[in-house]
Amino acid sequence: MKFDEYQKQAETTDLGFENMGEVMRIHSYNVPEFIDKVLGLVGESGEFADKIKKIMRDKRGEFTDEERIAALKELGDVLWYVAEISAYLGTPMSELAKMNLEKLASRKARGTLVGAGDNR
């Protein structure tokens, strides 16, 4: 499946998104639905991290098939929130992915993949 196809299908399960017009999606970043998605991303990222932490702590990083699937389900929830936030910002996921790869390629070319800060 391609990023943009995923994003379109994800939109069909976003109850807040279907009630917003195109202009509102792109220009109203502080609407409750947008904030809900940002906080949801943080929450799901934490749930994913917590599953990984417990496997690292309790099982020395050895995943059972069930734990791997549970972790992937949480990671899928992270993906859903990324897709929705990108849509609220008026950007297809393919463009988001392209922008990210261009940023990373630039950092690699400049030898700044490691370090801190957005402007390296």
C-alpha cells in the first residue's frame, strides 16, 4: 500500500476529520480535532515505547510472536496519527516522507546525521 492510499483510508476512520472542510483542515491548526490528534500521537508513541521497555527490561529484548504483533499494533496507531496530522496540515503522506528523506540526505551529505537540533 502507498502512503497516500493509507492516508485516504485512515481519514475514513477519523470522526473529527469528516466534519471539517478542506480550508479548515489546512488553516485551523488549533482546532480541538487537531490537538486531539497531536495528543493521540504522543499517547500512542508512549504506549509503543512502554511495550518495548518492558520487553527490554523483563526479557532482555527477546520478543515472542505475540509481543511483536502487539508492538506492531501500537506502531500502527502511531502511523495513523501521523497520517491524520499530516492531512490536517494539508500535506499528503508521500510529501511528508519525501521531505523527511530530503532532510536526512542533506544531513548525511553534510556529515550532520548525529548531533542535536533541527538546523544541523
